Amino acid sequence: MAFTTFLERMALIKQRVKTEAFKEHHHVLIFFTDGAYNMGGSPAPTVAKIKNMVYMNQSGEDEAQSREEYLDIYIFAIGADIFDEDLQPLTAGTGG
């Protein structure tokens, strides 16, 4: 649900500033969770849409890598049961 909100807001920004200006925007999404996602099902398809929007649907590995610096997604999980294997694929960025 949170990723869907970000996707919708990013789409509004893209519409307002137009595609050429949107290319220059850097996006940093920071999430805090209890250790899992639990509202609205798996966020993976929405994260893929966010990545496609920022990476400009570039299919080649080199082209997508050149756009990686424009998107960072951080997820901080705090809790007794952290499902890292579910959360890790939702992250993006070059910082490790």
C-alpha cells in the first residue's frame, strides 16, 4: 500500500514536470517496518513499476545501470521476526 502511494505521487510529479525534467529527479524511498509487509499483498509488482518509471523502461543492463543512481529504496525492519528474504528484493540502490 505504501509503495502504491509512492508510485501514484511519482506519476503526478512526472506529469507535472514532464519526462525530460523527471529524468533529473533523484528518488529516495525510506520505509520502516515491523519486519514484513502485510497490507495489500506483495509489493513486488509495484516496486517493479517504480523501477521501470525511474529507469525509463531501459531493458539493456548498461542502460538500466546508468539510471540506478536516480533511485534508492531503503527498508529498515525492526522486530522479533524479520523476513529479510522477502524485503531484500524490494530495495534498490548502489550503496549495498
